[in-house]
Amino acid sequence: MLEWAIGCLILTALVALAIASFRLLHGPTHADRVVALDIFLAGAIVLCVAAALATARTVFLDVAAGLALVGFVATIGWARLIERASPAAGKGRKR
């Protein structure tokens, strides 16, 4: 039963990565590309969890937690960069 669940995790992650790679290459806006990169990060986290389940080693869960933390900070950084770069970002806001 566990092998079936691990296989489903891996297959789902690979499908999400394929869809995200399309959005990364053909996304009309920068925000679409950042979301695609977030999906890549989520796929990497899922693959780390699948590796932890398959090998019964908890070190992969530590890697997944580290990826989640770094990905969160990177997403905040990308969002700020996109907000500052867009021409309509400063309109109507007081600084």
C-alpha cells in the first residue's frame, strides 16, 4: 500500500512540474513565472517527502523543511521585485 502512495506522490509531482514548466516558458506575465517557480518548489518538496517515505530516513524531511523556508523567502523577494518594477505599482499608494 505504501509503494502505491509513493508512486502517486511522484506521478502527481511530475505532472505538476510538467504543467509548471509550460507556464514558466509561456507565461504572459512575470507573476505567472513566479507562480510556476513556486510549483517547482512544491514539487521538489513532495519529492523529498516521497524519498523520506521510500527510504524511511528523516533527513529528507529536513531538506523539505529547508526548501520550504527558502522558497517562502524567495517568493516574498520576487513579489517585491515585481511590484517595484511594474509601472502601475506606485499609483495611488502613499509611501
